[in-house]
Amino acid sequence: MLALIQTIVMALDLYWWVIIASAIFSWLYAFNVVNSRNQFVGSIGNMLYRLTEPALRPIRRFMPDLGGIDISPIILLLILFFLRQFILTTIAPLLLA
């Protein structure tokens, strides 16, 4: 059971970094730092969008319009942090006892 908990925590940690990479990429794309016509850049952006959008879309539906500021990645990171801590402090001790 410990291996399953560690695998879930690892997946949450990896997804944490994917969300951060997606936010940074969106800033670089918005400020024209990266070449949007480059096929490699486009494929990276498409991959990050496909990985993060299913989790961000429900959050964006409930968020008020803040005028161009998207804080849904921050809220998703807080949710992931809560899930990780809940698993490590509540569920893991119950299963390992």
C-alpha cells in the first residue's frame, strides 16, 4: 500500500511542475518571447495545454472575470497541495498503522 501512496504523491508532484511549466509558457507566448510559428514551440504549447486544460477548465467556470488575469493555475496548485498533504498526513498513517 505504501508503494501506491508514493506513486500517487509522485504523480501529484509531477503534475504540479506541469502546471508551473504551462503558466510560464503562457507568459512567454503572450509576451512574444518564444516564436509562435516554430513547430517545436507549438507542439510544446499544445502538449501543456492538453495536460492542464481539463483540470483548469472547471476552475475557470467558477472564477469571476478578473480582466485578463488568470489565477486558476494558482487555485489548482493549492488544491494539489491540499490533496498531497491530506494523503501524507491523514490517509497514509491510517493505512500504515
